[in-house]
Amino acid sequence: MAQLNFDASQVEPSVPFEAVPPNKYLVEITNSSQKATKAGDGTYLELEFTILDGEYRGRKIWERLCLNHHLPRTVEIARSHLSAICHAVGVMKPRDSSELHRIPLVVTVKAKCNNEGMIYNEVRGYAKREGFITKPTPPSTAPTQASQYPQAPVDDNVPPWER
């Protein structure tokens, strides 16, 4: 048993994490790290994108680029995605992934379903910010820090992007 001395009335409860609807989003890379693959046969660059505006402002989307793998096609795909990101942010020769951080770009996000029936996001494209028109969130409906993602009744038969 652990002693807590915790007052739940002073902390906003967490809310379930759900995929964002398929769309184009203005984002920036807010974190990156190199990790080993589950099988241990390579490494991937994990990029954390944060949505910068609109209804989903502050939400996160992740991308994994397997830059070191025994399958050449896997590496080729990851390198082409990294090239697209570099072109979108205007950093053509990054020495470190942190050089790609905090530069706005547009990502095209799709929704996919895994084997367990869970909906998740997949980044399917990258573009420069120029020409991307955003619709600002009206102040009255902008999420607050305290309750960034309001909880609503969930119908499990309806995909998250249609709720």
C-alpha cells in the first residue's frame, strides 16, 4: 500500500485519448527520439507532432520513421518521409532531429483501424505551411488548459471522427 495524500478535486481527471479526424492539420514537431524496434532489428525516429490551431489544438500525433532496418524498402520509405518533412520545414541538412522542432508544417492525417479494432492516426503527407488556410477557433469554444478535451458520451459504434 502507498500513502498518497492526494486531493482529486484539485486536479482535472484525464480523458480517453482518441484519434483526430482525417484532415490536414497545421502542426510542429515538439519532440523526437531514436528508439529500437520491437523486434530489435533496427531503430526508428519517433516524431511527436502537436496540432497548432483549430478544434484539436494541442493534440498530439506521432510518426515513426524506421531509418535503420534490415529491409531496404522500409528504410527507403522512411528516408523519403524524412525528406518530405525537411522540405516542408526548410531544413535540408539536419544534423540532429531537434533542428526540425518548432517549425510549422502541414500534415495530412488518416484514420486507421488496428487488429484490435482501435482507431489510430497515420500521417500520410507533409507540406509547407504556405498557402494553408486555417480557421481560428472562436475564443468561446477554445479548449482550456484545465479541460482541454471535454468528455462526451461515447457511442462505440461511431468512429471518433464522426462523433
